Amino acid sequence: MLANQVLTGNILVVDDSADNRFLVQTTLECGGYEVAVAENGKIALEKIDQFPPDLILLDVMMPEMDGYEVTRRIRQNVDISYIPILLITADERSSVVKGLDIGADDFIRKPVDVDELLARVRSLLRLKHSIDERDRMVRQQEDFVMRLTHDLRTPLVAADRMLGLFHQEALGALSEDMSEAVDSMVKSNSNLLQMVNTLLEVYRHDAGSKTLTFVPCNLREIVGEVIHELSPLATERGLTLIAEIDQSETEKSGNQPITATVMGDRMELRRVLTNLVGNAIKFTDTGWVKVRLVEPLAINPATSSNPTIPSVMLEVSDSGTGIALEEQQTLFKRFRQGNHKRSGSGLGLYLSRRIIESHRGNIQLQSESGKGSAFTIYLPAIAE
């Protein structure tokens, strides 16, 4: 449908030549487009920040800042939504490959042929409108899911509280059969509420509406809380839940230690650890689940963008059946479930990765079928 439409749009023409600007501006305005002009790259970037256009026509050869540099800065600015860029050049030696590699969408040479110019403008505006429409639909979908999950929480929370009253026999004594039925309902409702909460958190992160509160967080305390909370579940499944804290080298030598303290959102970090330990318990039939905290260590450059910052390592391992190599490739992606019969919605690990990355950390998986799994988190440490 878009291919048959004459799409209007706001176009920014950037050229250091007044004659060229006037020629291109007149041509485009005659074609029904709204046109703004800029005589150099600096002014162009300022206008783009203030009023992002639908398309940029950019001269390559300009003093101080050429078209390649302007293109590079536009593409590196994450706050600017996608804008197609058409580079215009009179130099036959200009590198088309260079322009496309740094983010331009198309090239046209001077002297500009009017029909060719208008055809390329129409083509790039169709591309822009298609991408904008796709993004609009994605935002609508995410907004719908967020509203739906938020609305679903209300009756689930109410049901959870009512079932809790039944379970406590606050509304009267229950027969043995009724007690078993209520127990089953409590577990099912709790699982459903957890899935809805996880889905809501995922879409909050993806939509950029999740607000994190960063404060100093002692991971020793968080590990202790999660172990205490999940120990009954491990005992119920006949598993040993182990907490192992490795002291830092400075602590072992008697010097002032740099403890396992990180800047982070305490609730979100606790959510990640609870999810990893809960998964390990869920997918381990016999043996043990271990939470190991190492504080701090010289971080491997491969695990962090800044290897000079000490890192706290948090590892959750188990003696379960392990994860096949082909499953590991997609395990941290959204809605990617494992092949285990007890696999859930496929959101927990995706959410965990998003949370750890928002803390400038890294999460890794090491696993082999039949030999258990180990999820390792690296977070930047801070000195106490």
C-alpha cells in the first residue's frame, strides 16, 4: 500500500553551498515536502536534536565537519530515532562503501537529476514511514500487555489473599480433602501471579519505563535472605542448598577488605538471585544447589567493558541434568523455553539478563548435559 502512496514529510537539507541548498529546497517544495536547511554539520545536528526530520539530504564535502562525520554522529546518538540519510556528492572519488558502512542509506551524485532525486526521496520516506508504523505497533502491543498484566494482578492478588485465609482456616475448619484442594489452588494461583509479575517487569524494562533505585547493596546479605527463603523448597525436594562465601585476598591478609558491595537496585538484584536459585531447585531432582559469592576479584576483560574495576562474582550452580548446547544459545532470549518438562514461560532468564546489564554487569552460563549448570554473574564492586 505504501508503495502507491505519495508520502509527505519534513526534510532537512544540509549543504555549505547556498545555490545547492536553494536548488534542492525548491525542487522538494515543488514536490509537496516541507523543507528546512542548514549550511553546515554543526547547525544540522542542532536542528536534528530540536526537531528531528523524516529524512536528511546531506552534502558529503563540507568544511569543518563533512557528511561522513555528521552521519556517524547521528547514528551514534541513541536518543535519535531512525532517520534515513541520503548523501549527496559531486566527487566521483567519494567512497560509497564508506558512506553506507557508517550508516547512510543511499547516495546521489551532483549535478542532481530532479526525477532521480524525487524518486530516492520517495523511496526513503516509504522506508521511514514503514519503520515508524512498525515501532508504533510494537509500542501499542507493549502498552496492551502492560495494561493487561497490571489488570490481571488485581484479581490474582485478591484470590491469593482469600486462599491464604482458607489455608489458615480463618473461615472455618477444613476437611483433609478440602485442605489438599486449597493447597493445590494456592500453588497454582501463586505460580500464575509470579508469571504475570514477571511479564509485567519484562515489558517495563523493554519499554524503558522501569525506574531503578541505585544504592549500596551488600550481596552477602542478599544471598543470606534468598537462601533462608528458598531452603524449605529445597528441603521439600530433598536437595541440599549450600551457601559458600569466598573472602577477598585483602580480607584474608588482615587488611581492610573490599566487601561484596555493589551499586544497584536491591529488590531487582534479589529478584535475579531468587530466580536463578529457584530455577536450579526446580530443575534439579537429586543432589545439591550451591550459591557461591567471591568478593572481589580482578575481572576478566572478556566479562566487562571496564577491566580496571574490581568485580564481585556470584555463581549459582547445581547437580541437575544440565542444559544442551543448542538450548544455551537462546536461553536468555525472550519467550525462549527450554525443553525440560518443567520449563516455564521463558521470561525469567531474559529478565535476569536485562537487570544485570542495567547494573553494568554480565551473566554467563556454563553447562553440559548430565553434569549440571552454573550461572555466573559479574558486578562492579565498590569499596566500603
